[in-house]
Amino acid sequence: MDPWQLLSHHASDWGIPVDPATLDGFRRLYDLLLEGNRRANLTRITDEREAVVKHFLDSISVLRAVPDRQAPFRFIDVGAGPGFPGLPLLVMQRHWSGTMLEATRKKVDFMNEAIQALGLSGTALHGRAEEFGQDPAHRGAYDLVFARAVAELNVLSELCLPFLKPGGRFIAMKGANVDAEVAGAQKALKVLGGSIREIERFALPEGFGERALVVVEKVGPTPKGYPRRAGQPSAKPLC
């Protein structure tokens, strides 16, 4: 099966229909990624089939854990890398607005170029979650927070929960073996105002790996001292 048909077929099986215009947007994003990668070495995953599954399909998998996807949500992607899951989500959900936060300048530049080229409603910012999480313009400002392969859940919770509005969702994109990590994050979640709502498990097609979406709901305020200054959440994690 053609990689793009594979994306459409598998997403449909998840209850996430991908129309032809959206599929064309993904193709254009892939072309931009290849061009950007030639200039700046953004990602090691450039093979078309692998990129379609591991970058695009994996990114939109978070929609499995988002209720009322038709709502005009505002999200932030923490540690976005070259734009995953944020860019595919903006291609998929044109009525959403998104912020991609990344500490590597060349990746931020690529994301902003892609946003402009594709006419998406978003922006990429250069910096760290520890700084932006204390910024009144971003703290408590988002309906959804996503993070993929950034850190352990107890550390991620400190970096991500401050961005959420009350009742918002933080979705951590993890590998399948996440139970010990979830157990080790319970104290941090209690301190930071989060609670595990569900763990959504699934497999990517063609043996590309098993995944888990850890869905954390913002059930209480995050104390003003969190996130701590840069480096502290990972150096001295809450546990």
C-alpha cells in the first residue's frame, strides 16, 4: 500500500478521517521537511514510508485522546523538535491554533517557515519550558499540551502542566511500557495539580512500534514555584 494511503487507511481505523486536501497538506509538509533537512539536518527519519508513519501518523494519533475535536482548541507542543506532533496537528486541525516550543534554533526556524508556507495558524518559539511556563502570556493559556519523547513523566508534568487551563489535557506520547513511569509520577502529579485520566494504547502499522498516550487532566492549580528554573526539573525531579 502507498504510504499516504496507509496513513489515510490507518487513521480512519482510529476514527480520524483524513480528507484529500489534508493528505495533500501532509505531502507538502514532507517535501518541506526533506528540503529543510538538506539545509539543517533536522531529523534522521527521511524515508518516505517511515516518515509518514513515525512523523505524521504518530503525531495525529493524539487525536484519539482528544474529546470534541471540532472545538477551536489552542495547544502547545513542548520540545517540538522539527515540529512533531505540532505541525501535522495544524495540518489536520485547521481550526486549531498551536505553539511549538523548541530549544534548538534551526528547528524553530524550520517550523516557522513551514507554518508560513502551508498557511497554518501557529507559531514556533525558541526557548525552554521552564521559562515560558512562568510567562503570564503562556501560563494557564492552553487547552491542550503535547510532548513526545522529551523526558520521564514526572519531569514532563512539571514542564507541561503549568501551561494548561483548568480542565485542560496534557497528553504525553510514550512507548508501550509506561506503567512504571506512570507510577513514579504520582507524587509529582499531585503537587502540580494533575491527575491521570486514561492511558490509550495502540500500535503503529507494519511493525513500526507500540505506543501509549498518557492523558493527564488539570484538576487543580499548579503552585507558582513550578516550573523551577532551567535544568532543575530534570536534575532534581519530583518523585
